[in-house]
Amino acid sequence: MYNHLLFDADGTLFDFKAAERFALEALFHELEIEGTECVKALYSELNHAIWLEFEQGTITIEALKTERFRRFFDRLQLAYDPEKTSERYLDFLSRSNHLLPKARELLMALRQRGYRLSLITNGISRVQRGRLAATKTLSFFDHVVISEEIGSQKPDPAFFNALFTITGMDEEDRKRALVIGDSLSSDIKGAIGASLDSCWYNPDRTNAEPQQRPTYQIASLDELLELLPKKAVTS
């Protein structure tokens, strides 16, 4: 049924928790901040919240980069420069080579089956492209669509309209495309709004709201190979 798979990046193929931990440890070492688990958890909490604001369109990507550190330093009552800190953090994050287990094997197998693959990500261009290089995964994808580069983010319909233009997908092509991602609020909601089939990568086996019901649901990347035909459709 499908021949074009549209993959989210963080939490679906890239191990963002490991990447964040790697970047924070390097940053805290440089700033001489004691990187306790509580401190790391605080940053993760603030970062997650501000990315949700970005999905909802209440903050720009440029403001997000600095604002998350401004909030972080305010909570810890530290006097570091959030703009300079953001630049260094992005440097470290862009060097991350952390993939989720079996992600590379999945991409290789899907390519061998003849599927067209695209990466669709709400992210910062220099970070996502740096990680594609670090993980040596860029060659798997026909297209890489990054929210910062196109000026809109999932689940905004504008993101998917730009995706259709970049990939050359017409109405018939969209019937054979499948969005795969871990976020109900961006990946699945965006796919539903764009009338695309979706597969929710849900390793924690949490429940979806009725209005965000994906076409399929998997708890491991291996299950995607079982779900999809051994050969992509060609017409």
C-alpha cells in the first residue's frame, strides 16, 4: 500500500535523550556547573515545555534557542549569558551520533525493500544536519524537511504543504505515504490534518486521545518491518 515513508527524527530514529545528556554534560563541564540528575531533569522539563510552545506557534525557533536557557538559569539563579550558552549547546548537540537501537538496521532494510524515505523534523537546522552527518544516515533519505528551514512546524498544515511541494507529492502520492513518529501532538496530529496515514511509535504503550488516533501503532521499530510489505508498491 505504501511506497513513501515520512520519518520523524527525535524519539523515532534519533535518541534525543542520549543526545541531550551528551550535550548537557559537555556544556556543564565547560561552564563548571554541577550537572546533577536534578539539574539535568530541570533542563529537560523546561526544554520539553518550550518545544510544545513552538508546536503551538507561540514562540519562534530563534526565541526558543535562547529562552530555554534564560528560564533554566532563572530557576537556578545563575548569571550565565543565555545567548552564548545556547550557541555552545547547539555546537555540542550537533555532534551527537546517538541513534535509537535498530534504527540504522531499519533504514537499511526499508531501502532494500524499495521504499522512498524522507525525514520530517521540528528542529534546528544546524543541529539536525550535524546529527545526520554524525550518524552517517543522510544517504538513506531522499528528502530532509526541517521546520527551521521552511518556516513552519508540525502539526501546522503549512509544514505539510511545504513537504508536498519539496517532495513533489500529488494527491495520489499522498495515499501511498505514511508518517512515522513518536509525538501525538506533532507527528500524528499533523498527519491527520494533512489526510495522511500515520504510524505512532509508542514504546511506552500509552493511550492516544480519540481525536489523535493513528492509523497504526507500534511499540518497537522491528514492528514496522512486520507491518509493511516486503516490497514497496511501485504504482
